[in-house]
Amino acid sequence: MTRFFAHANYDFIGLRRFAYGVTAAIMIPGLIWILAGGLNYSIEFTGGTLVQVQTVQPTSAGEIRGALDRGGLRNAEIQQFGTAREYVIRVRLSPTAVVDQEQAARTSAKVDTALTARFGPGSFTVPRYEAVGPKVGGELRQKAFIAILLSFLATLVYLAFRFEFRFGVAATLATAHDILTTLAFIKYMNLEVSLVVVAAILTVVGYSLNDTIIIFDRVRENLHKYKRDDLAGILNRSINETLPRSVLTHGTTIATTLALLIFAGEVIRPFAWVMTFGIFTGTFSSIYIAGPILLAIEHRWPGKDARGVRARVAPAVHVAPKPAPPEPAVRP
Amino acid sequence: MLDSIRARLIVIGILIAICAFSLWPRNVTVRTRGADGRMRDTTERRMPLKQGLDLQGGIHLGLELDQSRGKVADPADAIDRALKVIRTRIDEFGVAEPLVQKLGTSRIIVELPGLKDPARAKAIVQRSAFLEFEMTDKEELFRRALPAMDRALTAAGVTERSIGQAVADTTRGAAAPAPAPASAVEQILGSPKDTGAARARGRDTTRAAAKRDTTPQDTLGALGQGPLSPLLFQGQMVGEFMVPEEKVTIVEAMLARPEVQRLVPRGIIIRWAAEPVSRGARAYHPMYALVERPIITGEYLVDARAELDPITNQAVVNFTLSRRGGRIFERETGKHIQDHMAIVLDQLVQSQPPVIRSQISTRGQIELGSASLQDAQDLALVLKAGALPAPLQIVEERTVGPSLGRDSIHDATIAAVIGVLLVVFIMIAYYRLAGVLAVAALMLYVLFTVGGLAGLSATLTLPGVAGFVLSVGIAVDANVLIFERIREELALGKSVRLSIDAGYKMAMNAIVDSNVSTILTAAFLFQFGTGPVKGFAITLILGIIASMVTAIYVTRTFYMIYLERRPGLQTLSI
């Protein structure tokens, strides 16, 4: 029987400071970059017009740019979409713009005339066209934010109910970490934040939670089993014991996300990227964020011994205080 | 009881049967455009899995009230009116499964799968509604012209069969010609006099929810009174004709012929009812011969509301006209006491024309007899829709070409097959026999998830397919957890049987807790998402539930069978 990591005994928790460094190195520059430059939201969120064109002859983004410039559309973004015959043209609205449908229709008409002028009639088709008003986009951003927030609350309550409140806090914070690193990843990759990407982020949240809970379940069990061990030891033991499962499940999941990434086409690719990264960050955070946070909480607010949670604090041995040694009497 | 192998196999068998049943190709009612351009219900045999707009291509429109040219007084009410109007026009889009729904309180979503012309869709949606009150043809001008029409049709060599054939040839799955059994109609509708109707139909009719009797039963020759007349039955009032639902296209085709058009009396117009009615086991579509000049139009209407009459406790619609409208209406109703007045919205007659009891000026009441308050509210909405325009602006528009959808399906299918094969390979390579059991359970997982999607009539979207592929990777997790536990127990030196028992038992907590929290996240995703994302969330939720059932219950059953066959088993291939 093949068995990976059957009797693994790595000191995961001991390496946590190194792990913090790694995640900070990924997360912090990305977040600063996001704060400075913002995320590349899709027009679903910003409002605007998207025209996907498919040309008969291969062309380049530069040629399309030139054609649009001549047609008077200077603020368009052009992106190659898979092959050299497919391009996506986006015209975003500034968040304050009051735009009606006619303006969006004008945009699509402008794209049409500009490309016809450059490439000739019948030389391209429009397989996809989207126009979103600014109000719809704003609402959507708000709704996405609320959905993520509420899902946090719900898991916190569920974990507090099934485990202990501190487990819920640790799992939720680990999940927050996943969202931040994923956002940084999205920024590095310059992926477009569309509805589907938001769905991917929420799926990463679910996946990471899932993973954290598998380890916490083992922690819960081991806390009862090994009453004498401290929490760091129990965390290490639990992570090592669940390691074969982690390797296998992450393996099968990675297999599917890679299949999506490579084969499922351009529309799904951002989703697949986010999911692939999410599996790594989810695994990482279950081990290096959720566990250590639990440990930190335990240090700060030691739990009741009756719940079996012991911290790496000075052993609470009840020793009767020694009577102070009698002061040497100095007698004159 | 549920723990014996037999009972478990029965439960699994039932689950398989339910899913297989929900996926079995069945007759689905679809609205398709006939050769004559008319939308009609036809049945199609196919797998009941709906594809989202992103897969089959089509147009998605998001509409809100346009308040840029003056505020709309009661926005919530205006949205309801607009919704009513769009629903009335639903057939004009000419697509099989249009979706018109209210989103929240202020938005209307229109989804038109397969439609390629956004400009037309937008024009239909934004056109303002037109309401007219028209008197029915009380002098029976139309009915008296019927014999002439029949003669003209016969002279032109037109029979019901020839027209029906022409319609059937071009309309896929059109209902077979089936004249109404006259006796059933006689009883309920009065004697089947040879009455008829003519001229062009109203622009379109709304979705017919009625049942259809497709018994092919050709009694045309037996009646022998011309091609058109036998298809029309006298309704409850002058100028109302009942047409068997499956004959509507034929009647329309006959009425549209130039030799019939010429014979329609001057000043008479033919309008179809918005909805079919059922009489006994059959569905009829009422057709009305109306006086073309409306006695009043919607612009004079100020308000309409549904109320319960305090004395009779019956649903009524009270309406108010403007002062000028009141003067016109007073004059007209004075001339038409005891006549029937049709309420026509966008050329379709809404509800049965009520009779005018007395002269009405600015305030009137429509009694609906035994109709429910719901019906009254519906009629009030119709009146208001024609009276108070609810201008709509398009706040969101998405068009996906069918080729893009096809490409997406093609790519996603390849990704799905490769992803599943990889998972199968990993599981069998690592767990051997146990892996084979898990893969068998995975196949059931696929069946349960897809069956569940069909059973809930969820829509399959591209992110949904991606979510499904992803869920296959995650679905084996429960099995992995269990198998790892079993291995741990075996490593402790326990017997095979005990290890399996313990493995399932110990893994249970982790499986339930982790899956419940994932479902919670997916549920919020469902709540927040629109179209594609909703499809993703529902796939994920179904997938998790199905994976719990297959990983825990189904593989356990496999093991029970396996152990029973080999009682003295010492080693386990895991």
C-alpha cells in the first residue's frame, strides 16, 4: 500500500515565523499595489460596455487600437482573448458618470463603424456584447461585499456552535487571510475581477474553511486524547496526521482546476487561476494561519482546562505557596 | 433496518431511479414560432436540463423605470405595470423559453435565449402599452359574413386539411388536426352554431398554459359546412367565438387569406383573447369580433383598483376616468347599455368583455362575478398599464452569440472529461480496490448531481459547469478522509472489519462539519449572485450533498457487501 507521509512528523508550528514572512511578502506588496492602483474590475462592477469581436483574418491588438482611435474611441481597453482572431474591447464608465443606454449603444455603434472602416464589412463578428449601467455595477459590488461578510458571520457562528468560539475566530481569520492573498494574486496576474471571479473567491473561502475544519476536527479529537500535550504539540500532531488526506485531496482538486485552466477556454480561465491559487493559499492558511492564531488566542486568553485546551504556558501546577523563609534575625 | 445491505441497496436504487427519471428525455412544452409567425405551445422530447444564456446564446436585459423625464409617481406600482405589459408581449420575442421576472422591487429581468437581434427585443420591451375599450360586434356583422367566407375559401380550394398541412409542414411538432368533439362544447357553450370570424389576428397571443388534446380525429367531412365555420363555436356573448386551441393557427391562416380579408365587414376587427380558457377537458382560445373604433382609449383613464365589493363580497375593479374622458364615456356607454365592452391591451382582449349595465361617466365598476381578487388585481393592472405609461430604461444588456456558447460547451466538456479522468486515475492508483469503489461512488455522484440539477430545474451555466468539474475534485475528499482513517486504524493493528467501522465513524465529524460550512458559503453565493453565479452556487451545493451521500452511504454499502462475501478477510486493498 502506497502511503504518502504515513508517519510524518514535521514541526509545522515551529516554522510558523518563516511562513508568516512568506505570506507577508506575497500579500503586503499586492495590497499596497491594490490600494494605489485599484483592482481591474469588470464592467459588471464598474458599468460600461464590452464588445468581443472575432475577426476573419488574424490581427493584433495594436491594429484594433488604431482603428478605434481613428473612430474616436480613445478610452477603450483592448485585450486579446485566446487566439489572434478574438479580442475584447472594453469601454469603462467613470464611477461618477451618469450614463444612459443610448451612450452604451453609441459605443457599440462606434466600435462597429471603426472596425468596419478598418477591416471592411463582414470581416468580423461580435459573439458577445455587454452593456451595464453604473448603478447596477455599484449595487453588485455592494452585494458581493455583503455576501462575503455574511458568509464569514455564518461560519463563525457554526464553528462556535460545533467547536469553540476560538476555533471559529481562528478559521475566520485564516479565511480573511486567503481573501487578501487571493486579491494580491489577482493584482499580480492582472486578472479581471468579474462576477465569476468573485464566485471563485467565495469558493476558495469555502475550500479553505473545509481544509481548516478537517485539521481542527483532528485538533478537537486530539485534545481529548492527549490530555498532557500542549496545544502546539497537538496542532503539529493533527496537521501531520491529516497530511496524507491533505496531499490527496489537494491533488485531485488541483487536477480538476488545472484541467479547467488549460482546457476550459478563455471565459473560465480567470476563475481557474483564482481557484488554483486558492487551493495553495487555502492549504497554507489552514496550517500556518489558523493553527498559530488558535495558539495565540490560547496564549492570551487561556481556555478552561475542563475543555481540554492547554496552552504552552507555564504549567498550572497547584503548589501551595512556600512559606517565606524567615528573615534572618539580626540581633544586636 | 436501514443498515442491512438489502435496505441500503434499495435506498441507493431508489435514488438512482429518481435521478434517472428526472434526467429521462420527456415531453417538454416549448413555445416555438410556427410557419405563420405565430407562437404556439408544442411539445418536444428532450432531456430536461436547461442551459443558461452563456451556453446557448441569447440576450439578457435588465430594465428599470426611466425617471429621467419626470418622476414616476408610484415606482413599485409602475414596475408591476411594466412587468404586466412585457409579459403580455412575451410571444413577440419569438423565442422558446423567454424569462421575464421582477428582481427586487425596482428591476425587471428579461432573458431571451437564442434571440440574435437585441434592437428588436429592446423595441418590444420599451414600446408603450396601448389600451382601448371596444364594443363587441352586436349586430353580428361578422357572423353573417361567415358563409360568404366559407364559400370563398372553398372556391380557392382551401380546406382545413390543406391549411393544417401547410402549417404542420413548417411547424415542427405542430398539433395534429383535431376538431373539437362537438358534444362537449354543445353542453357547455351552447349549440355549436356555424359562426365565425375574420380578418387579421391581434399581433400575438400570450403563453397558453392550457392543456392540449391531441387526439387525431378528423370529422371535417362529416360536418361539411365549409372550411372555416366548423372551427368556430359561439361563445357566451355576441361577437365571441371559441376556437379549439389546436385550431388557432389554422383559423388564423384562413383569416389571413386575401379572399377572406375582403369579406370582413367594414369597421369590424378581429382580436384574440390574451389567454385561452378551458371548457371541460378542452382548451379554447376566445376570438372576438369587435367594432374597430374604440369608445375610449387608455389616455383618459386616471386610476383603477381591485376591491372586494362590501355587499356581495365579490371582486370588482373600480376605475376612474378624467373629466374629459368621463364625458366621452358617458355618451358612449349611454348608447351601449346591455352591450359587451372588450378591454384590449396591445391588441389582445383581456378577460371576458363585461356587459355595460348603466351609463358611466368618470367612475365605473367592473364586476367580475366569481373571479378571485387576484384576477381583479390582474385586470386593474391591465387598465393601469394602458393608462399610466411606465417608461423603462435598459440598465444592463448582455448578448452572447450561439457560437460562443457552443465553443464554451465544447471546451468545458473537454476540461470536465480530463479533470474527471485525472481524479479517477489518482484515486485508483493510490487506493487500489478502495479507489475503484470510490470511483464507482463518484459515477453515482455525477448522476445524482446532474439529476438533482434537472430535478430542481436549475439552469446549467458555464461557471456552473466549472463548479461541477471542481466539485468532482472535492467530492472524493470525503472518501479520502474515510480511507485515511481506515488506514490509520489498520496501522494500529485492528482487524479489517473493525478498521472499516472505525474509519467511517471517526471521519464523520470532519466530513459533516467541513461540508456544512462549505454549503453555508455557497448559500450566500447563491443569494448574491445573478444568472451564471447562481448556477455555479446551486451546482456546488448539490455537489456537496451528493458527495456526502455517495462517499458515506454508497461506499459503506460497497464495503458491507465486500466484507460479507469474504468473511475471513485479513488484508484490505486500500
